[in-house]
Amino acid sequence: MPDQWSGSVQEYYHFILGYLAPIALWIHRHPGKPVAVRDCGPMNPWLELLPAGTDFTIMSPGDMLHMYAGRHHRSAVLTGNDDPQKFNSGHLALFRALMFDWNKILPVDTPELMTVIDRRTSGEFNSTAAAEVPASGAAVRSTPNMSKILQPDAFAIETRVIDAAHVPPGEQLEIFANTRVLVGQHGAGLANMVWMPPGGHVIEILPPVPDYVAPIFGNLAKACGHTHRMVRQDSDHAPISAPDLLDAVSEAVGARS
């Protein structure tokens, strides 16, 4: 049972770093052991990227709590990796290496892709009774003019604009393994920087957020070995300053690790 820092493991950031990462590290250290995990809703497809042959069972949160509280099976509480004040560079690097190895993703030494995450849709799952979080994606935050500013042919680097919520897990690994510059609004999609080779550049579009939330992705970038730059946004759904964003991207595209 991973103990994530905060939030719900139905959310990508807390799932990837607070749930999947500690499970992957535990499986690596205990090969062949059966594992029971809780149902993580829309994040369940990521569990299929655990090593082939892993004996794992997906249980409802209530069933898992019952099994744990009643000590019906051996259990372990695993420390999550989503606390922004406690990112562990070694754990993150090993997690990335394991996921790549298990899914036959070849690491890239000189990535040449700029990936722009544009939150265009809201998750259908979040409107159901099973959702622990009532809203996600564009319903929470959006960047209405970002894709217009960052045209795919505007820079001397291959540029791909994606809504990460609609990209299958294995394909996400492949995309971000070849990403040198990542651009996105403050939110779960920026957690994909963990798949980027060290030495990348992360540009975070940051609307007003609580003080304890603001450093999350800057700290994560540092732990992953990336540079980090913020572009301010007046509100969760406000247009972005084109000069500010273009300046940040031009600096990152021109930078070489």
C-alpha cells in the first residue's frame, strides 16, 4: 500500500509518483512476489506496464482497506515519491530505467522533440460515481491560446502538441523518452518529465496557486536533472502572453545539455 503525499491516485501526478513508482521499486526488490493493488480508475492501464509475469490483483479500495486492517495478508506501506519537498533523484532515475526496461523503450541520448501538453478535454470518468475527484483536465485549468502560439513549424525542433490524457501509457513513454523540451500548464501532465532524459528543459505555465503548490514542478525538474522556467498566467483559464512564452521556448530550444 503506497502512502502518497496527497491527493487521489486516480490523478496522474499522485498515481505515477505516489503509487506506481513505489510499487515498481518494490517489485524490483522483491521479484516474483505477488502484489495486490487498489483500483486506480483511469490509471489502471499503467499497471499493465509492470513487468510481464507479475502476479498482481486489482482490488476495490474498500476490499484493500479490509484486508489491510484485518491483517488478512502480509502487507507493506510504501513511501510515495510525490512529496515535492522529498523527491529522491535516485529513486526517480531507477523508476524510469525499470519502466523503460520492462517495456523495451530504448533510452535516447540526444532527444530532439519539443512536446507541448495542451489540456483540451476533461475526463469522462470524473463525472461518474466512482471518481474521487469531481473534475480534471480542461475543466480545472486550460491554456486557450497556447497551441496557437506554439505552431509545430515555428521552431527549429520537431514539435508535437498532445493531450496526454488521450495518449496510451506505452506511447507516452516513447514520446517523453525523446523529449528535450516540455511545455505545459501547471498540472499532472508535467509529471511526464520523469520519462525525459536528464538535461531537458521544462517550461511551466503557472496560474495563481497556493504557495505550497507553486514549487512542485520546479523541485521535480531539479530532481530529474532538468532546467525549469515559469511563464505566468493571470488565471486558470486566461490567455498566455505570447512574447513571454515564445521567449521561454526560444531560450530552451537554443539550449543544449
